[in-house]
Amino acid sequence: SRISQMGLHLQPFALHFLALTFPLVALGFSDETLERATKSEGYCSRILRAQGTRREGYNEFSLRVEADPEFYKPGNNYRVTLSAATPAYFRGFTLIALKEGKEGDKEEDHAGTFQIIDEEETQFMSNCPVAVTESTPRRRTRIHVFWTAPPVGTGCVILKASIVQKRIIYFQDEGSLTKKLCEQDSTFEGVTDKPILDCCACGTAKYRLTFYGNWSEKTHPKDYPRRANHWSAIIGGSHSKNYVLWEYGGYASEGVKQVAELGSPVKMEEEIRQQSDEVLTVIKAKAQWPAWQPLNVRAAPSAEFSVDRTRHLMSFLTMLGPSPDWNVGLSAEDLCTKDCGWVQKVVQDLIPWDAGTDSGVTYESPNKPTIPQEKIRPLTSLDHPQSPFYDPEGGSIAVVARVVIERIARKGEQCNIIPDNVDDIVADLVPEEKEEDDTPETCIYSNWSPWSACSSSTCDKGKRMRQRMLKAQLDLSVPCPDTQDFQPCMGPGCSDEDGSTCMMSEWITWSPCTVSCGMGMRSRERYVKQFPDDGSMCKVPTEETEKCIVNEECSPSSCLVTEWAEWNECSASCGMGMKKRHRMIKMTPADGSMCNTETTEVEKCMMPECHTIPCMLSPWSEWSDCSVTCGKGMRTRQRMLKSAAELGDCNEELEQVEKCMLPECPIDCELTEWSKWSECNKSCGKGHMIRTRMIKMEPQFGGAPCPETVQRKKCRIRKCLRGPGLEKRRWKEAREKRRSEHAKEDVDGELYPGCKMRPWTAWSECTKLCGGGIQERFMTVKKRFKSTQFTSCKDKKEIRACNVHPC
């Protein structure tokens, strides 16, 4: 067989792929042979021993790691693409990653992990779960997967692919189906790992970039922002290898940050133009509001650019909005081939990446700057549970856009080794289209109307016009261009290039239908206004006819009506509306019955889709000062509506309020009211009385200290008596008083007739250690006698000063 002639040693893996295209029996393999081969294999080893005879210079299939790095950063994600050059294709494939020098017959021989992007295209092999293979056998020209690099210390890794095309298996240990990546030394952290070869192509090439957004509520339903979804204006350039717009593992410039967070390309364009020696063309295309519409409603945005030998790379980006700082784009896409030619076509599916400047996790997260700034990285489905792309199983993120870059022309002498094919020749012959649309992205228009008839009915030059409607001016400070467009023209049948054509009049209106009931014919005419200069006859038709139907029912009870008039204009200027047309009754039924024929006809009409006018808002202001000078308060920030109010209600919030906390407010000392003045401490002569108050709250956080808590004032009841018997009388009174007190304690209340009192309690502790305090004691009623009532029979209380010495 052809397989045996090629010297292929087919393992069950190879048979698995060959079965995609033709039965194993046709190849001369029996079930016994297959079973024997299967039992003899180790871990994934049958994949590795599928070998083929390699043809020199064979580049029909290629395995590529995005940005073509020579080194990998441990733990980083890389997009791996397996592709076939036109017109080749492949039906099956297998992709593995091995540590250098390992055979792959053990699990630990494999390095890193693959992540499926499109489950309809790719899947993990059931009998070798570290390898990726096709989901269904069919013709394909390209597949993509993600590969997460292994941890530090793994060393070099070999990515190897096998291809099943027709009846041949290609599995290369060198060349375009094998890629070797070595671990990047930590001393080179932050340095680009993308070596770009010098370009050897001659002349220049012109390309068209077309961006197809596929981010919609249908494809990405989780938390999809219905109101303001859009793609920002595309910004990029064709440049040399000395300039980097953005790259994975690098840090976003201020221009990239403004695109990523605000959707503004102004700063990015300024940065690109500052690199005028390194940049050949600035790439620009308009924003898309909303993010997705059918292509028959809105054409995909496109831009043209050129490349040459020194500036043969192209990069671009566009923001997925609203989002914290998420974008899609290409970085340093090389359009120069190793054969010194220019790439004919690039098709790349895009997933979003994070610019590393904002830490939000949802489409409409509030601003949360990432400090310090992080590196640019692709988003994954395991980033955060609240992410709209989150998948707890770690599945792939659905593609949000596709970019197609096609070569449309080449200029100058070309020096590529491979001869031009037909497509190349045709591309070079296509005339350059020069129609730049400089409409600002803040001006939203309807589609252009069809061109009007030419203002000249002769072969003299005239003008024709088309119009569009300005639906929204999102930024009143940016003027919007005219809504009318004019173009030179000549009358019907005339041509600027050919003076031998007939000049014809416009068509005269249709004649009445030849019958008043049923199907007939009608006609219209035009005439020759000017014959060709060479005197030849005009062969342009001057009359045309068509069928017409009037009064379909031809019976005595039928009404005779006119033909339908033209349809009125649609009742809506956008979206779904209604339109009407009328006809008149020419004659009522001959039998005298009522005329039931409809004279008005209504049908739906569809105008261009109504655009939800997005709010154009200024950035948030800085937060205001806290509403208080200490403690808890509130602060606010505002933003302004930049679009005109008459364009419709804007439901976006224009002010935000949040709590703020300053150092605690001082708390002053808090006291009770003053007590009543005590009795005088002397029975005669000069004495003093005191009053006190208590501390309810000690001072805190620097509050006012506590004032005095004890006050005293002088008192004088009566003069003390002077004389020889005075001292004796005082001594006698004091003795009697002591006796009374002892007797009062002994008889337990005999001092107060009518009630029995408990003894005095002991004096309480002094309220202060110094500076004057007070003590208290109490006497309570133990028993009242029923036979008597005395107002003096009640609880007693005594107060005295204590610790009056200064502190």
C-alpha cells in the first residue's frame, strides 16, 4: 500500500487518525493486529512513535505559538495554533508538550497543560488525557488551544503536532510541526520574549484589516450590558520591531490605558505618531455602537495600511465596552514571510485581555485602579467567580471577535522566491480605493440614502445627491460633518468616457391597464434625446411593458376600482412601522349591491434599526471632602452628561455617594448637677458648707478636662458664748449628746416617738482622695406604730466633708 511504501510505522494512534478518512480494513490491518499493538503500548507512547517520511522544504502545515517566542515564562498562558496553508487541509491531529529529552511514556514526561478554546473543534484524548485531538473528523485548516507553561525549573519544552491529511500522517521531530521553548531566565523578567527576524521582502504591500465583532448577548449571555455595549475606535499601526504598542507580559502605556479604560484612542494615536521613524501607517477605524449587528445592517469596520521591509509588523487594539480595562487586538503580527514575500491573508480569532490598570471583575465595575500596575495578560475563565467569563470547570472563553487581514496590492519590484499565483496577480491589479471616512466616532448617522437622479437631463455635467440623518451628537464640542453628499453626473444614457452612447430621456409614467377587470398589460416609453456623434443608430430600448391586474373578480357584483397608488412613506423613521396605499372606486356593482372592495391597504415596513443612543459621559470627578471634620460622614463625586439632553433620557447615574471616616471627634467631660448644700460643720461661730457633683463621662480624644467636683462656702449660725461657765456648759452639752447617741443606739430607735428606727449605717468611703470629698450614712425606719402618726418618722441621711486637704 501507499502507507507501507512511505515506511510509516503505524501505531494505534496513527490508526485512530487514518480511520477518520478510510476504514482500517482497506489498509490491510486486522483487529488482531490492532489489539496486539494496543496492549504493547505505555502511557501515551503510541502517539510518540507515529513517524513519517519528511519531505525537505515541506511547509504545508505549521505549528505556531502566538508571538513566536523562543522562551516561555512559567505559569503564563500562550495561544497555540495548528494551521494548513491554502489549499491544503487536515482531517485529524494530535498536539502534545514534552520535556526535552523525555520519551513521553510517563505522565511526568509531559510539561504544562492545554486548555480547550472551541469544544466543537478540539478535545482531550480519552486514552491520553494530556494530549489534544480533534472533536469530529472533518476538513479543517486551523485550530487553536491555550497552553499554560509549566512551573519554574522544568527546562526546555517541545510542542509537537501530528497531522492526518488524506491518507498521509505527518509527525515531525523537526521543522514546522515542532516548536521548542525554553524557560526564561528570571534575570530577564520583563524583557520581551519575542525575537522578530529581519524582513527580506522587497517593495511594499497594502493590506485591509476587517474587524468582525462577535460579542453579543447570544454568545456571551452572563451579565451582558444591554444599554451601552460597544467596541471602541480601532487604533494601531504598521511598525518596525523597535516599537511595541502592547504585548503580553508588558506594561500598558498611558495610551493603551486610555483605550482600555475609557475607549479613547487620542493618546494612543499621539504616542504612535511620536514614533514617526518606526511607524509607516496609523491604523484607525470607527467605533461600533452597539457592539453587534448583522452584517446586512451594518458593515464590519475596516482600515487599510501599508508595510515595507523595515516596518513589516502590525499591531492594533480596541476596547470591549463597558469594561474595567479589557481589550482585544493583535501585537506585532509579522506580515513578512521567510521566503522574502508578503503574507497574503491572516485570520485570527480574538479573546479579551486585561491591561493591568484596573482591578474590576465585571463589565460595569466601578473604577478600582490597580496599584501597582500589573502586566498585560489574557483573561481566563477562572479569574473571578463574578467575572462574566467565569467557568468553574476552567473551560475556554468564547471568542469575542475575529480579525481578517488581507493583502490587496503590492508596489515596487518584488523579490520573493515563490512566484506569484493568480490571487497575487489579481490583488496587485485591484485599483486602490481612496475613500477615507473622517466622521468622528461621536457622530452617529443613519445609512446613506440612494443617489438622487442627476440634476442634468442632458449630457451636460450635473450633480446628484445622497443624504443621511444625524441621529446623535454624543459630544457637542466635536462638530459633525454634513448630512449631504454630492457627486458629478450626466443625464440618463450619457457617459464621460464614451461619446458614442445615446442620450435618452427618463421613462414616462406607466399607461393605464388595458383592461378594467382582470389581468391586462401596461406600457411606458422614453425617447432618444441625442443620437451618437458617429451617426449610428441607437439600440437602447425605448419601450417596455409589464402585466397588470385590475379588479380580480369580474362579476356583476364586483366593483370597478382604479389601480393602487404608490405606497406612502413608512410611519417610522427607524425600526418597524406601517405604510399605506389607496385606490378609488370607479363604478359600483351592476347588480346594485354594496361595494365590499378594500380601498386602503396597509402593510408593515422596516426601516434601518433604531440605535440606542449611548450616554456620552465625562470621567468621574475627584471625591469631595468629607462632610464632617471628625468622625463618620459622607463624600460625593460627580460626572457630567456630554451628549445633548434632547437625544433621550440617560439613565446612567451622575453622582455617587459613599461613607467616609475621619479621626474620632473630641468628647468633653460630662458631669451631674450640683447636689444641695450640706449643713454647716459648726454649731456656732464660723464654719463651712459643701456641695458636690459626679463625673458621668471622662474626657476622650482630647476633649475638655473635668472642672471641680466639690464647692464650699462659709457659714455662721450664731455667736459662740464667752464666759467662765461657757466651757463647762459646752462640755456638759457634748456629754449629754454622746449619752443620747449611745442610748439611741442601745434602745434601737427610742429617740423618735411613734416609730422604731434601725441604727445608723457606717460612713461611706470618701468620694475623693484629696481636694475635698463627701461621705454619707443612712438611718432607715424599722417599724411604725399604728396609734400615732409623725412626720418625723422617715428615713434619715447625713452628709459630711472628708479629705479636704489639697491634692
